[in-house]
Amino acid sequence: MRSISTSASPVTVWRPSFYLTQRKAGNAQALAVIHQILSRAKVAPLGDAEARAALGYGIADYEDALQASAAASWAANWLITRDATGFAGCPVPVLSPEAEVP
């Protein structure tokens, strides 16, 4: 059986996981979601170098570019997203959540 390690971008941890959950279900539930994510995945680095590199990918949405940059700095094998078209120019191969991992 093949082992796959999982990482998440800080953008993913904060915006959809925390912020949106907090708005719908409150702070306690949002923190519970973050604990769940962190128990299963490491957070990829996202600092000055990644923020600057994101500007060079030609990805129109800077938030998506930050995701791509975090994946690249982590040397990820794939970036998994429901919006593959938004990641044209991503330095990491992009897969949909439904795709079979190569």
C-alpha cells in the first residue's frame, strides 16, 4: 500500500476552513475544524519568498497564486482543487478532488 502525506496551504486553513466555518457555526466549531485539519495535514510554508514567487505565476487570482506558491515551496506532487482552470500557470500539476492520484 502506498503512503501519501498531506499538506495544506495556510490560505486553505484560514479562509475556507476557519473563516467560513466561523461565520456559519461560530468560533468554537471553526477551531475544531482547524484542529481536525492539523491532525491530518502539515501546513506548507508561506512567507515572503512564496508571496513574491506567487506574483510570477501568471495566475489572475492572487489567493490562488499563493496556494500554488505554497505547493511549490513544499515540493508537492500535486495541487488538488475544484477550480483547475484558475490554476493555469501553476508550477505543480493540478488535479481535481475526484481524480485518481497518479
